[in-house]
Amino acid sequence: MWLLPHAQKQLTIQPFHFEFPRYKAIRRLTGALNSVDSPTIRFTTNKIRQTAINMASERYNAREAEARWQKTWDKAEVFKTSNSDQRPKYYVLEMFPYPSGRIHMGHVRNYAMGDVVARYRRARGFNVLHPMGWDAFGMPAENAAIQNNVHPSEWTYQNIAAMRDQLKIMGLSLDWSREFATCDVAYYKQQQKLFVDFLEAGLVYRKKSKVNWDPVDMTVLANEQVIDGCGWRSGAPVEQRELTQWFFNISEHAPDLLEALDGLDRWPEKVRLMQKNWIGRSEGLTVRFEFETTAPDGSDTLEIFTTRPDTLFGASFMALSPDHPLSAAIAKTNPDLTAFIEECRRIGTSVAAIETAEKKGYDTGLKVKHPVNEGQTLPVYVANFVLMDYGTGAIFGCPAHDQRDLDFANKYALPVTPVVLPENGDAASFKIDQEAYTGEGRIINSDFLDGMSIADAKETIAVRLESVQIGGSPQAERQINYKLRDWGISRQRYWGCPIPVIHCEACGTVPVPKQELPVELPNDINFDKPGNPLDRHPTWKHCACPACGKEATRETDTMDTFVDSSWYFTRFTAPDLEDPTDKNVADHWLPVDQYIGGIEHAILHLLYSRFFTRAMQITGHVGMKEPFKGLFTQGMVTHETYRDADGQWITPADLRIEEGSGIRQAFRLDTGAEVSIGSIEKMSKSKKNTVDPTDIIDTYGADTARFFMLSDSPPERDVIWTEEGVQGAFRFVQRVWRLVDDAVESMPPLDTPQPETFSENVLALRRTTHKTLDAVSNDLEKLAFNRAVARMYELVNSIGKAGKPTSDDGAWALREAIETLVQIMAPMMPHLAEECWQKLGQNSLLATSDWPQVEKDLLIENTIILPVQVNGKKRAELSIARDATKEQVEAAALELEAIVRILDGNAPRKVIVVPQRIVNVVA
RNA sequence: GCGGGCGUGGCGGAAUUGGUAGACGCAAGGGACUUAAAAUCCCUCGGCCUAUGGCUGUGCGGGUUCGAGUCCCGCCGCCCGCACCA
């Protein structure tokens, strides 16, 4: 039986409380006494020894050692990074945390990985920048303010203090001197300067747009905060409102943001693909259809966008978005249409609504002429499935080859004419009923397009329509459309960066002059009413117009918090500067060489940052457009879930697990009642399957927690947090400690020169050492932490198997092996490594030491073992000189007893020798 | 619906990218030490068989190859992202 950490702490003595030397003395004594042949003495010594072991004092005292080394590093300022350093630079960054109150295991995993990279690169001779900060603006602080009557600022800074302490006990090699929070006035002041620059450069603009409006909380909600059409907090039905909002013109950069993805070759393919889909490029044609009679809004043509102009002959109707200007114009004099449009808006565009909503339309009575099919007219509908913000907000419907159009046509009894015939299809009998055909084929029923492929038909119809003039311009134009829309950054909230703009009746929108920045958030606010406290503050928004001096009002919206996180990595390069950046310094450090974070930011944060860096380049703040050269997305931390008989979630700390003969059962600690063990899920507060990092570090130490997070699971995949796994890591920590402790006695002094020769078995240990070093180096380069961990286990096993040295060269090789082990484990378990390093007699700090050198000669064996196959099945092994010729290998293989037996006197048909790999005998 | 990924022991996962499948860890079983427990150390651990050997085995079915977990074709299953995008 084992107990989960919380319970364990209550029931057992902490292993770290006892001093090592005391135990060592006892062990020496009992060792001597044990040799005496007397049952009484043996019994007594056993008692003494047990007591000593029970004191657990043999163990490495992580708690004491970790605090000590953290202090040492701190004092020596070994992680403080200078901007003027001759060594090559390396910028490693983990996505900065939101200060919610406590760190969670996801943070531990993220920062453990980043720290390994930082420490490894440092040892490899790079000048490493590894900073930390806080993504500190946002709604939770306001919610806390409302619920607990605490100022958002106070709540946030308290959380930051608590979380900083938690991070510090992890022993991360961070340059804390560069720390800042995005809610620091000094930071958002610079962000406001950037905003003003962007405004002048035309990168920001203001327009009316539809937003989700919560009428109870009186605020805009993000799409994610609208649940089943209601506000997530208030529960009130969300309204669609037209509000004037600030936008970044990210969509103008869509082509570049898309193309540049190809150059991000150190990004996960998956993330690049997600961004590609999000940007959503499609090539097509805008086509203008002539109305039979002029439309109510005075227009003579209706412009649509299509990617399938090849199906034009299959058109049977036109459809407008309910938000199309023409829809509104017709609705003015048409109450039925007004009602229909209202209904469409009510249903909204939530996921649930889209899945269940029927395709519906309203026939406006208008008709357009078919552009190429002489004499055909098409009815114009307003349809609920047409989006205003894509293409032109109007489409032509081709029911045979588009499922939505088919559903619509079936409902309103519109004609369905197939114009693409599948290969091997029969034109006479090909009918479309309930399922549209969207595949490849030959064009039919399409006059001059008949018989063409889809691609040829697209080109032909485009050329034809481009040559037709309507009202002085071509009827059709080729166009590239993007799904990416401009980034609306206005938030009707207090806890965000104020948008530095003043509204003046005479002068319009005037940016706050840079010398008057920052526009600071007022402190005297209250949350007793819903809505934006900035808006109802008695004095804050009233000011003089910077242009004319007359009375004016401040913008009371604040910026989306994604703006804050779109350039923090740049600010780290010069965190105290009185300008947003020092361009030279920023250009020195950027792009970030290795960025590490969760996949959940694959689109928003990473796309916004890419845009923002471009904007900063345009306004002269940085010299590049891509901020992150290498990106790594780590997996989540998961844990078993537990529920009691009532279905209540139970947290792991409140129960104990019993295990035996393959049966695992969980019981509540308080009542003893059995609890059912459920599926493995992402650690979350709602399922209570979280484990507190501080508990783990208290019990096992930071090195154990870090090491476990990096073991077993590949870093990009989810890792399952298990108590057994942590204990495995803890055992390894202790094992290394014992190994070093035992070995020190049989080691030569520090600067003993390397022996001239080594005996064969000593050489074997040296080979293992250098092979491990080589492999771990490669694994760390590729962030394959789990593989590196396995290699370290192997080396420890090998050193253990080698046993105590019996010769000088053996002793020397032992020191080499152990020093190497300590050095390669240092990035993962820095405290233990320093402790061992010191124990080995080293005076330097391992944190500032160089990575050991691989002796390439030792990677090559003189004698190798080749597997020998017969017909692809391994039958024997052949030990042979590495540089043996193919002929020699073949001859030796055929002489092997096992091979001779199998061949049974017959000559092999063929022998394949792959040098230094394998031998395959074809019988 | 569209796009992408993944299927290897009881479990997490290795496998030099076509060359000894199961490294390393976890769990389990056995043993040593101990009055006992804990800790530690040693052994076993894909399956089957007539067991110092042999057969079989990487989701299923085929193919290419001297040789396939890896490549190709066709299925099955799971996971993720996007989604009324014309």
C-alpha cells in the first residue's frame, strides 16, 4: 500500500530531516560489529542499523540541498544575462503564465523543459536569455474583484508573488532581473506607444461591427464566452450589437502570414497547418449577375464570390446573407422579410444552432439573368446560411454539387441540374437526390463547357466572363479570398491596457501624444454595478482634446489581453527601457530560438504575435517579421479521476490506493469508503484530479518532480501523472546519490592524469560513458527528453555493473563515468548534480561549467557483433573486426555453427552483407 | 462534412529512418537481507510449444524487398483541429 502525498505527509516522518554523516558513522560501526560471530552482538547491531535506516538518513536531503544551491546560484548571479556578451546568443522562452494564484503541473512540465534547454545551451557555450514574466491583465482579476471585493491590482500582484515563490523552488535558471507583468504601468505605457505608432502607420482602425453583447453584465463577450446563446456568467441571452470597435488590420497581412509559414521549418507541422487553415485562402471568381429590373437599393447587378465557376450552368437560385445591404434595403418595405432577418439573427451562429438549423430562405421576388445561359433567370432569396463576412455576402446556388444548396433547393422545390459527371457515370441516368456530388468528373449539361475537366472548365468560364463588360467593367474577376478577419481588440473592461485615444467632437479621434503617456488606469474604481468601471468613473474619462484643447472624452475601452502577449518576448530584451524596444538589442536576441508552450495557443497567440512583430517591423521597432524560430508544443499533464458513490469527484490527496494481484482500489481517507477509479483526464479543477506541485516538491524535491515530468512520455504527448512514476524518479535521485557516495572513496584525486592505456573491460565502461554522452547530447538537441532519461538510466546501470575498480585505470574511468553522468543530468536535475559535483571534489559551479567533450574514438568499437539472418530471420551473431571486408564477413558468417546446421550442406543462393549492420543469408 | 495525427507487452514508451522488435521506466511474480515492515540487491517477465531449441508476434488483409513496426494499396478503430467559408 502506498499513500498519496498529502496523506503520506501526515503519517510518516519526512525523510529529509536527518543528517547524512551520522548515519555513515553508524554504518561503519555496524559493519565492523557484524563480522563478530555472536548472535547477541549481531542482534544489537541489527537494531542499531535498523534505527539508522529508519531515520532514513542515508538519503539525499533534497529539501536542504535544493534551497542551498538556489541561494548559491542567486548570489553568484549565474543566470543573469548581459546584452553585451561575445558568445553566440540563444533565446529560450516558455509561454509566460497567467497569475491565477498557484502554479499547476502543466507549468512544471513547461518550465522544466525550457530549463533543460536553457541549461544545456549555457553549457554549450551560448549566451542564454531565459526570462520570466506575467500575463497579468484579464477577466479573472475582475471577477475576483466582484466576488471578493478586492482590487484587481492587489489580487493580481499577490498571485504573482505567490507563484514567483513557487517557481523559485523549482530551481529554474531564469534571469529574474528582467521580470515584469503586463499590468505594470511601465509595460503598458510602452504598449500604448506602440498603439499610437500603429495608428499612425494605418495598422489600426475603427469601425462599426457586430459583437456579442451581454445585456446584464453590460459588456462584450468573446465567442468562447457565449454558451448556448447566453452569457456564461449572467445566463442572459446574448444580443448582437453594432458597436464601434478598434481593429488591427491583420487580414491585410494574410497573404504574407500564410506564405511565411513555409519558412518556419522548426515549427510543428500541425501548428503550421492549423494556421494555414485558419487563414483560409481560396481562389475563385467574383461574378456580377444582372438584375432583370433594378433592385430596390438601386443596383443593377448582384456580385457573388465562387470557387466553383465550372458549375455555373447548374445554378438554380441566388442567395443573399440576411446582413447583406440589399436584404436590408428590401426589408425596409417588407415586414415579412424584416421578420425573417430578425429570426436569423436570433438563432445566431453558435455551433449548436448551425448543426441543427434548417436551411431557410425568403424569396425576394427579384430575378437575375444567367450570365451565360441565354434566357435563364434565377430567383434571388435571402438565406440563413449565407455569411456576410465571407466573399461578397451573396452566392449562386448549385444544388447538384453543394450539399447546403441541395438542402435548400429541395425545401423550396428549385431545379437540380447535375453538371459534373463522375468517371464511369452515365449522363442519361445520373441523378442527384439527397446527396450532392462534390467529386471529380467531366462537365455535362453546360453548353460550351461540356466534356471538360473541372479545372479546364473553371479556366474557360473565367476567361469568357472576364471578356464580357457590364457597366464598363468585366463581369467577372479572379479573386483570392481569406477567412482571416481583422482582429477586434476593444474590450469594455477595466483590467486591461487603456487604448490611448481621445474622442473630440471637433477633431474626431485623436491619439494621446506620446509625451502624455501612459494613460493610467485609475485606482479608485468600484465593481458594485455591472459594466465597465472606466466608463462610469466620475472624472477619468473627461479630458482636454490634445489637438484643440476643448473638452473631450477618453476612450474607455481597453485592449484585448492577447495584445499584451503579442510582444512581451521582445520587451524581455530591454525590459527597463523608456521606449518599447532598443532595436539593436531586439534584433540581437530575436527571433526566439526555442519557444515552448501548449498547443492551445496554436492559432490565436502565435498568429497574433506573428502579426504584431510585422507591425513592429513596419513601425521600426524591430528588424524582423517572424518572432519564433523554433516552436515546441508540449502535451498536457493528465491524471486518473476518482468519484465516490454519489458521483462526486474526489481529489487524489484525499484518498489512498490499495494494490495487489492486479487489482487496484481507491478509498477515501476520511470515511474509508471505496471510490471508483475513472478515466485518465487532463488535470482540471472541475474533475479535481490535480496534484499540487508544491506538495510534490515538499515531499520529493524539485529535481524529482522535474525529472519525472521529462521521463517516459515524449514531450509533445500527454503525460500521465502517477504516484508510482514520481517514486521511480525519486528512487533514481537517491540511487545516483548513493552511487556517487560509494564511488568517491575509490576514485583517484581530481587532476589525476589520464592513464596511457586501459584494459579491455575498463575500456568498455569508457565506451559506454562516451556513447551515452553522445546520445544524450543528440537527444537534448532534439528535445527528446524521454530518450535522454533512458540513456542516463543505462549509464547508471552500467556503472553499477562495473563494480568497484580494481586498478588505477579502472578508478580513473570510474571518475570519468560519474563526472559525465553528473554533467549530463545537470540540465534536468540541477541541484542533485551540483551536490554530486561538489562531492566529487570540484570547486566550480556546475551551472557555469562546459558540457563534456565526446571522445569520438570511443564511439567506435574495434570488434562488432553482427546479427546473421537466414532468409530474414536472425539465427546467429557474429563477432568480427569492425574493418573486416565484405568477403571476410561473409566467410565468417557461413562458418558459424548455427548457419552451417541450417544450410545443411547446401550452398547459399546469395549472401547480403550490409557493412557494420547485418548479414542475411538467402538459402 | 473538410483537414491532420496515431494504432508496438499488463502500462508509459524505445527501435540509428528499410537491417537483432520490445531499450529504459512502471506494474507484477520469485529470491536474498530482516523478528517484521520499509529500503536495497539479484532473478523472471509478448504469446505458444515437445524449452541450452523452435514457432509466432508491431490494429486487420494484401503487396514491394534478401530483409517491413518503418515503404505502397485497401479496410477497421481511436484521437485532435476546423466547420453553413460558397
